[in-house]
Amino acid sequence: MKIVMAIIKPFKLDDVRDALTGVGVHGMTVTEVKGYGRQKGHTEIYRGAEYAVSFLPKIKIEVAVASSQVDMIVETIAAAAKTGQIGDGKIFVLGLDNALRIRTGETDAAAL
Amino acid sequence: MTLKTLLHAAKGGFGGLAATALLAGPAFAQAPAPALSEGNTAWMIMSTVLVLLMIVPGLALFYGGLVRSKNMLSVLTQVLAVASLTMIIWIIYGYSLAFTAGNAFIGGFSKMFLAGVTHETVNDGGSIPEYVFLAFQMTFAAITPALIIGGLVERTKFSAILLFMLLWVTFVYYPLAHMVWHADGYLMKLGALDFAGGTVVHINAGIAALVGAIMVGKRIGYGKDLMSPHSMTLTFVGGALLWIGWFGFNAGSALTAGPVAALALVNTLVATAAAALGWLAVEWAAKGKPSMLGTVSGVIAGLVAITPAAGLVGPIGAIVLGAFGSVVAYFFCTTVKNALGYDDSLDVFGIHGVAGIVGSIGTGIFVAPVLGGVGVEDYSMMAQVWKQVVAVVIAIVWCGIGSAILFKIVDLIVGLRVTVEREREGLDLSEHGERAYNM
């Protein structure tokens, strides 16, 4: 089992969700986060005060999947989240040791 | 303000009003008492409530939106508490010190606790109940100290703010109001014009805020940390309420519901609109983007600039005055403040002080009948501008020295600043024990 963690542009969330639903992923966790990469930040000006805002709002998606599905899901997210502009985000794949569905007590693959 | 009304009404072609004002003036006290006007009274009650609207919620929201969310409630509490405190002091001795006979610089104590004022006494002009007059003036004495808060936010002790404002209205505001608006006042006798409070309210508050900003010191992280306003939406709402309430401030300063109020009404619209466009245009050209905060700052600068001139200049003069005041204020808020490095956090000096100075001196120019103004007796532009400059300098010196001494006294008694830990935590929690937003 793996965790696929994707940092994407906020307005791409619906596209990514639809694409993942289309390939049979029926659950995910979404967090509003801030960060920066090559996109850097921008400048805000309030009267005379100029502020460099280095952290931009992004969306972090986490999906737990079976190891066999990882490549397909990474490709699906990448295709749906891509605009070709700087700041599209990144996808990380992490190992996942155990899983448990709290309601039924099912574990591992059955719990995904 | 009766003498002033008399002065420009006599020259201004308002025949009917001039006759009324002459009868009503203090110099003609032996003339038959003029009738109390229910129309004037109704307008002045309305104006009083409009100026209160400027303070709460107008100024409170305008300032509150500009600070970080951890200090929102401290600003709202400071504005509300300072206004309430100065209203009570006004009844105890403020009205008496500002508006009874004394010397050229301060009134007496004859109307302490409103002694001698009843529901049947009338104001000097004689057309409204004295209670309405003193209530209207009370709101001016309450908003002026509340304006100063903008230079002190996010780091000053609540107790220091209350103590300073108590001393400041006593030793700075009441004398200046007496000098400018009482018939015996030094600047009134000099012939300096201040229709609705360019010197008394705006230069006064702007200078006190500048002195305070320097003496309290910069906020921790000023110029390094992100200190962007936490709610530009509330700032817009507050700014809009200030504009609306300002019709009571300016048109109400006519003290009558007549032609002078009509002129002030039009000027309070067009000077402000011109100032909004002025700030927007210069910011767009200089910074590349026209901002909401810039436009609403222009609104306030225009309102300040037209305040001393509202019932004295024509609408075209008002447009020029508003736009010019706004552009000069923009320059101070964006360039001068950064160059000198003082932390006048919400630009009280940059907007109220600077536009107040432009408006007060500009009044001497645009009051000229040839420029569409109502004129004053024996008008000469050079002489009038000189009188305006003298009034501005006296206001700056009186307020600057007075405020510096009072801030020092408050620092010795209770201390001006909260501790570093409390400032970092935010004044809402550390000073007031509550937070603005629980989400």
C-alpha cells in the first residue's frame, strides 16, 4: 500500500477529484496548505507598505491506494492537475504500513 | 461658530441668512431673541447622530480592518471606550472649558456639570436648544481622540490610551476648540477660518498620532514581518460609514438647515469623489495597480481636506482641494513615512494631519469669491492665507508640545507599551481576554 500525496493549484481540485472518481478512487483527504517552489511568491502593497508574500495557497490531496494502482493514479492526478504553467505542484508517493477502517475493523487492503 | 457664519454670510449673498445671523450674533445680544427653529433643531439632532455613526461603527471598523486579526478587538474596544470616556468628561468640564467665556485660549468653569443649561436655553446663534449644540460638539470632542488611536495600535497599553486621552482632551483639545470656535478665541478673533474642524480635529489628531507613534515606538517586526490588514472588507464598510457620517460633521457645522448646510453638503460629496479619483490615479500611475485601500484612503483624505472649507468654498474649489489634499496625503503615506521610518500605523498623520494642513491653508485661497467661494469681509488672499498658516502653525505647535509632554507623563505613570510577549500574542487576548474570530 502507498500514500499518494499531491500538492496542486486550488482551482484544479474539482478536476482532480472527478478524474480520480473516474478511475475508481472513492475517497481522499484534502487540506488547504501554503508553500512555495519555483513559483516563488508575489508582492502586496497596502498604502505605502510593500510585503513580499512568499507562501502561496495550495491544496494537498492524500489518497491511500494499493501498490498496484500507484502508477495509474499518479498519472491520472498529473494529467488532471496540469496547466503547463509554473506552480502546478508536485506529487509524492510514500509507503503505507497499515490501514484500519474504524467502523468495521477491516484492515489493510480491505480498509482502503 | 456664529461669528464665522455671520462673516461669510454677510459677504456671501445669502441675504436672508445674513440678516438672521446679524440678529443672532453675540455683538447684538440686546436684539430680540430669535425664534428657536424646529427645522434647524431636527437637522442638528440628525447631524449629531451622524457624527456618532462616524465613530461607532465607522472609525472602529475602518481602523479594525487595517490591523492584524489578533488585535481587532483591541482597536474596537479602544475606539468605543475612548469615545465614551470623552463624552462623560465633556459633560463634567469639557463643554465649559471649550465654549464658555474665559480668555483667548481657554474657557471657564461656569458650565461645569452643565450648570445653567436647561432644556429651554439656546445656543449662541439662538436657533437650536443648547442641549443639541453641546451634544453635537460632544461628538467632535469624542471622535478627535478616537482618531489618534490609529497611530498607536497593536502595541500600546489600554490603560495608557485611556489616561492619555483623558489628559489630551483636557490640555490640548478643549483649548484649541476654544481658540478656534469661541467668539473670544484667539484664532477666531484673528479671522482664521475653520468651518468644521480642520485644525481642531484633523491637524490636532494627526500631530498627536505622529508624536505618539514616535514616542511609543515601532511595532515589533515593523518593516520586516507581514503586517497586512486582516479585513479590507470591514475597512471598506468603515470608510463608507465615515463618508456618510461626515455629512453630519460638515453640513451640521452650519448649525442651521439652510444655504450654508446645502453648500457643505455638495462640497462633502464632490471633494471626496475627486479625492478618491486622485489617489486612485496617482497610485495606478506610480505602483501599477489601483487599489481599494488606496481609493478609500483617498475618500478619507478628501473628507479631511474639505472639512475646514466645507461651507466656505464653491464646489469647483472643493474638487481641487479634495484632489490636491489626496495626492499630497498619498505622497506622505507612501514616501515620506517610509523615508523617515516612523510607525504611524494607520496613517493618521499622513491622511488627517497632512490633508488637514492642505485643507486649512487651501480654505484661505478658495474662499475667494473670484474662485467661487463665499468670501469674508475685507478679503485679501495673501492676508487670509497668512491667517490660515498662523492657525495651522499654532495647532501643530500646541498639539505637538502638549502631546509629547502628556505621552511622557503617561509613560511615567502606567507605561506606554505592553510587554514583548503580550505584543506578540496580540492585544485581544493579552489585554482584553477574548479573540475576534473563533474558527
